[in-house]
Amino acid sequence: MKKNLPLRTLVIGGAASGKSRWAEDFVLKSEIVPTYVATAQAFDDEMIKKIDIHRSRRDARWTVIEEPLRLEAAISNCPTGSIALIDCATLWLTNHLLGGSDLDAEIGQFGDMVTNTPVPVVIVTNEVGDGIVPSDAITRQFRQAHGHMNQVLAAQCDLVVRVTAGLPMTLKGTLPV
């Protein structure tokens, strides 16, 4: 698959849709040395379990960079000739929201990093706009910023894949053979 691999790929789906597992398989099938950029932070037992599940799926082939905020630094630390999997943009945005960052500025920098990436990158993100309008202001702020982020990333990516029930549906570009 190396020959046809897009430089920038966005994998989007709902919670527990299989998007992370699909993205991991996609990266491994590229036959390029994989780097996993983990954005999650374990603030409670539920998140600790989720992180452990993700870790259990990664074997010794993966280089792991844990970076909850500074994606540009993480990507610049990827080994030459590798492919980066960022999992996930939703948690990265959550980290910035809870940290009081300027979300528009951070999203802009994320988009710039994707545009100028020195290595192939696969970004996992959630689709959070399919539900009802949230009742509180911070959740509405997050949903709005998240939708904006997904649009920015999708515009920058060569391939956009929506995963539902573990099945990929190409929204933009062509899946490599």
C-alpha cells in the first residue's frame, strides 16, 4: 500500500464506532514504521481502562509519543520515514478547552501542522454534531469548536474516511489498494 498512501488522512466516527482500530490497521498496512501520538489523559478510572485497551492493541512495532497538547512538537519528533497516527483530535481539543486555550488559534495551528506535515499522518476524530443541541454553554462551545476543527482537518486531508460499526466509508479521496 506504500505507493498509494495519502499524505494526510482523517478518520471520523462516533464513539465506539471502531475508528481507532480501523486507523491502526490502516497505518500498519502501510508498511511504514508506525508512530502513535496519544493525546489522552487519564483523569478517572474509566479513561484509564480505555487507555489500557488502546495500549493492549499496540505491539513492539509502534513508537509511542504521549502528547496531550503540542501536536506539532510530537509530529516533529516522529522518526524519519515513519507514519504518524494521532489518536485522537477530540481529546486534544478537550485538553485545550479544559486548559483555557484559545480554541480558534489552536485549531488554526493544527490545520497548519497538517498542511505542512513532514511525515504521512492519520488523524482520528469523533463526529459530535449528530446529536441533540447540548443544554449547557461549555458543551455547546465544545461542539461548535469541534465541528470547526473537523471541517478544517477534512479540508486539509487528502483522504477522509467515516467509520461506522467498524466499516469504512470514503468521504473524500480514494482508499489505497
